[in-house]
Amino acid sequence: MTGSQHSPEPARDNPDQPLLSVRDLSKSFQGLQAVADVNMDLASGQVIGIIGPNGSGKSTTINLICGFLKPDSGQISLRGRTVTGLPATDMAEQGVSRTFQNGRVFPAMSVEENVAVGFHRRLEARRPFRRLERWPILRWIPLLTQTWLTLVPGPACGREAVAERKAVQSEIDRFSERLEEHRTQAAYTLSYANRRRTEIARAHVSSPDILVLDEPTAGMNQSETAEVLQQLLELKAQGQTMLLVEHKIDLIEALCDQVIAMDGGRIIASGLPRQVSADPRVITAYLGDRRPRNNAPMNGQADVLARQNALASVTAAEPIDGQDPDSTGTRLRAKAEASDDDEGKPTAEGARTLLSLDGVDVSYGPVKALDHVSLRIPQGGIVSLLGGNASGKSTTMKTILGLLAPKEGTIRLDGQEITHTPTKDRVRSGIASVPEARRVFAAMSVEENLRMGAYTQRERNQIEQDLDTIYERFPRLAERRGQQAGTLSGGEQQMLAFGRALMSHPRLICMDEPTMGLSPKLVDQVLEQIASLRDQLGISILLVEQQAELALSIADYGYVLQNGLIRLEGPARQLLNDERVRQAYLGKATSR
């Protein structure tokens, strides 16, 4: 095996060789085959997309290529040099830069500071002993040198600092006003879409030979996805080589030269984008055993993928072409439309309010994030909180969890005020969270993550019984109980986040974008699980979602936020057909 090497072999002089070559790449986790015999060639200036359902091996493949994991077997070559097993820091120095599936920015640093971090690879005057950085015994030499040159920069360091500022500004300009007006703001105050833009800018400012993007538009609505696609097309036109993992088939077809489809850790199809998306094996992998309606071609199925992962968030008031009549969302929506709720209240008659917000204001410094927000969550009901990015959805959830303190207003749980109650006490009172991007403990095993969710429990026997119950509900977690959570697929991590929340015996679970980054088949499974928490366990759910149709398909009641204000509210079945929902997402709603 070549994974123990710590430096690339000398380059072979071959102008026709691919920029990146992968041969027979394989990786297992405790006997589970995550990647098996993967082969690919990426030429300079080419864009290759990797698609497949959650758990297919996409992210594991790029983690192997980028040095975050070591392969069990196989070879990776960059510009003709073997780089198999090099750590991520060395791969970055070799010119492989990446973004991450769940988005990773430095929250306390500003936008421009985050982007500047990516320029580190291009530093020369301030890193004169950069070759020593890989040797632990000698690492103190470049560290002290860089510290000294930062405090007492010479002319060369000054010129390099100017080049760095220009490069950072160029990347911020690429996203125009989306980042420019926030350049000095801490990253944690940004909308999810702007955090993703910041991460892309940070990856590209290093002038990488290969830009690896892991679901760069996850969590973005249709217009935001279109903006990022245009920016990626511009990078492609400039000759940027890219390796792209995505679920949005329309984006893949618009951007990629070739596509590789994976399932079960293996490549099941490869070729031109439309050829791969039309392959019956790919359709089955993404959508299970569903078949196109009226024998429609794969375009219709691609529309389904795009609907559930790219377009649904801004088209809640319009019929969806190509929608599968057997999908969970459709069945649950039909059930909601058949229910009787003449009163138009967020609770059924006789049901009590479990949690309430009354006149809540929250600000980030001078910026008001929530403006006099009032809402009700009934016992045993699902309430959807909808809105575009930066509308205030996640801020509302963080306020309920006690992570943010309101300047005005009150929060009550089962009639008791908890406005200033610490988060740990709210958890003990029965509020749990499934956070945005899952936030599992990556270095801990599946079972250790689940036990973390039971920290409020004292009875050991009860914890063991709860574990058995979770494994029964999520058999995939039982299979992977000893596996590191960070090596799970996005769908498996979502199951783990659900299970961890249930371990605390919650009365209310706040879920932040639970379908983000999931394939259509797994979106259906997640929706079924959310509905079962209400129907089987009687747990109340606050569902923070950007994909309006999906959220409303299982909800009892919905609120639509825009710029921190509740613009619309009503029974979910009514909001499904309310044109004002669409207008709120597009920034046009002005009244309730």
C-alpha cells in the first residue's frame, strides 16, 4: 500500500497525463465498504461531477482524494506524481483546495479574514521555511519565523500583503454585494448562503489547481443556486479545474463536462451528464423503485430531484411538474388537505399550547434579527417556520433553545416562563435540537454520540433501553454503532442527529433544515420519521425549513418569516396554496 508515503514521487514528463488520476481506490470502515475500486481521470480545465444517493461514497471519495482519509488500497496521482496517503495539509500545498458538505467557516472571524486564511498557501516571503512545516521536530522554526516576519515585515512581506489584500478583494467582488456589505462582519452573523459563499471564496483565493466542492449550494433556494452556478461557470470559463459533489441534477448538467454516479461505494455509471442522469440504475439509486409517470423520460425524474433539492423553496404556490404521486410529501399533503380545522388555529380544538413566543425581539449588535415575533407550538403538533435565507428562522430556533437572549418579549414552555432560563435547563425541561448541518461529534462513535444525547438521564438501565429503541427505529445506526460519526454519510448523520435528540426524552424537538443536502429518497424517509415522531410518540416539532412545500406537506400549521417579521401564518394546507408564500420568499410580501 502506498498510503504511508509522506512526499510525492518525482513528476513524470508526460504532457498528455491527466491532472488527477485515481486508480482502484477503496476504503472500509470497520468492515463496511464505503468506497470500492473507484477510478477516474480529471484533466486540466475539466469539471467532473459526482452524484449518487446519501451513503453512496461520494464524500468519502473526495475525502480520500483531499487527504482527510487514507485509502485501504489504490493510488492517487497528481500531475503524474503519486500522492496517495498524503495528509490534507500537504494536499492543500499541492494545490487541492476544497469546501465542505456542511460548510466550515471560522465563526468569530470576519468575511475578509476568513477569505484571507485561504491565501496562506500562496505566501512565500512570510513562509521562508515552509518545507520544514511537515516535520514535527522542526516545526517551531517556521512558526517563530512567521511570527517575527508578521511583527517586523520587510519590503517583500509588504508587497505580499498588498497582493493578499487584492486577492481577497477580488474574491469578495466575485460575489458582489452578497459579501461586500458584510466583509467586516463576523461569519456567525451571516446567512447560511453567505457562509457558503465565504467558504468558496476562501477555497479559491489560494489559486488551486483543483477546486473540490462538496455540495456548494446545499441549503440555498432557487435564485441563490442560480447565482452560485453563474459564478462557478465563470470560474470554469477561466480554466479552473473542479471536482463537484452535488444532488442538484440541473446544476450538474449545466456545469459539468462529465459525471460519475455512485451507489454502494461503487461507480454505477459515468459519461456525459444527460446520459448518466438517464441511466435506469441512477434513477433507481436516487428514487428507489419509483418509475416516471406516463413513461416520461429521465428529464421528469431530474425535475423531481431539482424540485426537492433546488426549486421547492420558492415554488410552494405552484403545481410541480413530474411530481411522483406516491411520494411521502404528496401523501401527507393529501392527508392534511382532508383534515378539518375550520378555526384556522395552530392547535386542534382542545389541544394545549406547549411553547409560545410573545413579542420577541432579538438583535445582532445594531441589526434586528427578530422583530416582535409571536408564535405557538401545540402539544403533539408540527409547526413549520418558513422563509428565505437571513429571514430569521435559525435565530428563532436559537432563541427558543436559549442560545440567544431576546431584548424584549417572553418565551413560555407549558405555561412557565423560560425567557432567561439557561439552555441546559431547557433541555432538562424537554426541549431538544436537531441542528443545522447535523453537528454530530465527528471523532466519536455513533453510540457515543447517542449517549451524549442522554446526559440529562440518570438511570443506566433506562439509557440502555433507549439505545435499543433508537437502534430499532434506525437499523442503519445499529449496523454502524462503533463507526466514527464523521465518516457517516449525510443521511446517516441526520438519522444520528434524530436519535441523539430522542435520547433526552423530549417533548419538543427544534429541527433546523433537516432535509438539507439529502437525496430525494432520503428526503422522503426523513419526512416519514418527522411525521412518526408526532403520530407515534406525540412529540411536538418546530420544523425550520427553506423548502416550503416539503415542510408544509407534513405540518399542521405554518409561519412565514421575512426580514425578522412574521408576514404570514395559517394552517399548512392553506399556506400550500397561498401565493403570498411565494411572494415572501421573493421579497414581495407586505402584509399578513
